Amino acid sequence: MATEAPREHYPTLLRKTSVYLAPGEVTRLASLAEQEGTTRAEVIRRAIRVYEPEQRGDRHFALVASAEGPGGSVADLTEDDLLDGFGA
């Protein structure tokens, strides 16, 4: 009588999904799993847990470059300097 292979039981909180990978990514994933002594799925789960989105530039548009310049205040300018260019 042949013995049946043990069935693996997965926690019910996990959801099955599919991921399309390029051949090189599949090779790297398998290599990482082997090095870590774990499954490919666990490597992916770990990578997702530590993933940080790339910064895509400053989203505070009003503040961009606001600290650039000579550092003086418009309040320090004379009235003549303020009116210069207005034909006064």
C-alpha cells in the first residue's frame, strides 16, 4: 500500500493569487527561496511587508523652492525698490 504525501495546510487568512514574472525574476525568486530555506510565496510575502513606494517628487507644490533666494524679506525693501519697474 502506497503512503500518501502529507498535505500542507495553509492558514485560512491567506488568499491565493497569481503573479506574472519574467524568466529572470522567476530564477531570482527561486534562488532567494533556496538561500533562505523557505518557499517562493514566503519570499514574496516578506518583500511586500518591507516594500516602500518610490518617492515621485515633492507633493507640497506651494513650498517648492520657497527657501531659495537671498534670504531677505520684502519688508526690508525700501518703497523706491518696491516701486521700481512700475513707472513711479
